[in-house]
Amino acid sequence: MPGPDSITIAQFSRLIGLPDAPIIIDVRDDEDYASDPRSVPTAIRRDYRTVAEWAPDFAGKTAIVTCQRGLKLSQGVAAWLRQAGIPAESLEGGHEAWVAGGGLLRNDAALPARKADGRTVWVTRARPKIDRIACPWLIRRFIDRDAVFLYVAQSEVLNVAERFNATPFDIDGVFWSHRGEMCSFDVMLQEFGLDAAPLKRLATIVRGADTDRLDLSPQSAGLLAASLGFSRMYRDDLQQLDATMALYDAFYRWCRDAVAESHNWPNAGPRDA
């Protein structure tokens, strides 16, 4: 049985990737982290010894705290956050239990350098359609929930990347871009080690829509149509991104929970007497 202020692995796994997921705080010590430098998706590392200093950063939010085994470090930090008025739970069994249960993990070695405020910054071409929305969705839901995205003229992407210490993506000749038949979304899944069936299913939909291979998935045509519609509804790329996040949330939940479900009208039922 989980403790009164802890969350089970099964309960926790249902929150990963959702727009209203709690902040995930990894307080493993340096030795434990070095033994496995992977993290739960979107987790941010904090030093348990300085919790009194950084706790106010999470005011108004909810948090789940994880350490190596779900014992003194995560339980102590969660308790400190609660006394500071921040709803917080510790992950039962911690990192070891998450790994043993086959939980999704982010390859932290692939993370770009973070800015002083802890956020990653990415830059790509303006007027996004598929990949340049799908990748930011993936980053904010599974990699860095506070990531910054800059949309600029195609000719200036690399210059902006250099001047603003941003990571370029989905343009020719950069690391985070198409490779062979893989689109940028596929590449991010691979490099970050996000090996989960729902994300792979979504990647096929994105790839079909982004590379004009609508035969890859029946849903690709729908994603393409919706994406082109959104691109014409918004002149501001960031407004378009904000609006379209819900579209990808819906596709992800379908990929995770509803693939086997069908719908018809009228509903089959007893015939009128």
C-alpha cells in the first residue's frame, strides 16, 4: 500500500505526457544519478539539500518528487514542499521501481544546454505546419515542459541559433532534423530514448502527414488537414503552437487509450417493439 503522501508507479505512469501533469522533481544525489543518467520525462533535477531555497519556485503548482528508492530524500523534499503550501507526493519505490516497471525514461545526455533559468531554447523556420508543431509538443510534454521556441525566417535560423544559444531543428543540415525516411519527430523519439508504443504510433501519423505518405496511417490525412487549417487560422506562430497543442494531446490520448474503440450512429440497441 502506498503511503498517504506517495503515488504508485501505476498511478504515476498515467500522468506522463498529459498537459496537466504535475511538476516532476528528481532529487537523486550525484552518485545515484551518475549510475543512470536518465530521468522520468520532463523531470528537473534539484539538490535536496537546498530545498528551502528553491521551493518557492513551485508556488501555485503541484509536484511529484522522485529519488533513488523513494525513501528519505524524496519523502523529505515532498514534506518540505507541503509545509511551504505546495501539494507534493513522493514516487513510491523511486527511480529504481520506475525502471524495474518499464517506465518511460528520457535520455538526459541528449538534452541541449539549458539557459540560466533552466529552460532549453529551440529555433526553427517560421510558418510551421507538421513537424515544427509536433516536435515542440513532444518537447513540452516529454522533455522540457518550459522549453522556449523561436520561429524565424528560414535564412536566419542558424544565425539566431548561434547568437541566442538556441538549438536549431527541422531544417537541412542540423542534428535535429530529417534522417532518411525519419522526420524530425522520429529523430527526437530515437535520440531521447522515448521508446513507448503510443509515441511510436503517433510518430507514424506525424511522419505520414509531414512527408506526404498518407498511406502510412489512416489518421495522417486528418492530421495534415487539421494542421493546414490551423496554419491559416493564425498569423502568429506561437499562437498557432498554443492552439494546436490540444490537437496533439488528443492524438496522443487516442494512440494511448482509444485505438481499439470505434464509433457508429445510430447506436446498436434493441429494436422498437
